[in-house]
Amino acid sequence: MYLVVIAWLYVAVMMSAAEATADNGSLLGAIVTFFLYGLLPLSLVVYLMLGPRRRRAIREREAAEETQRQQETRGAGSDRPDAGGHAPGAAEPGGVAPVGKEP
């Protein structure tokens, strides 16, 4: 891809130089030639050619974020399954007794 970009810019610079040094050419014409035949189409081509790479990078970033989010939720729940501080199944004062036990 870089070879295409370099070659395209080389041709655009040569066209601009020919326009500037021609008998009936002008510097303004050379600048317009460089922008309209060189930079403008080249920027469009490069943008379109890099589209799949941008989409792949976005997908990879989202997958990495999802993996990290899953690891955080899995890691947070594995060390402390009950964040209440009471033994599992024990009734809290004024709370509901476990099933099958009377208060």
C-alpha cells in the first residue's frame, strides 16, 4: 500500500512541477493540481483501504474489554461469595429464619 501512496504522490508532484514551469502555467495552477490530483484522491483511497484494519482493531479492542470485564466480575465474586459478613444460612437479628428452623 505504501508503494502506491509514494508513486501517486510522485506523479502528482511531477504534474504540479510541469504545471508550474509551463509557459502558460502558474503556481496557483500547480497547487490546485497537486491538491485535486494528488492529496484529495489519495486521502480517499487510503481511508477506504484502511477501513478493514480499523474495523478489526475496534473488534479486538471490544473483545479485550469484554474479556477484562468478565474476569473482573468472575474475580470479584470468587473470593467473597457472601458479602454480608454473616455465616451462610444464619438468621440476621430481626430477619427471617432459615428454612426448616424456628427462631
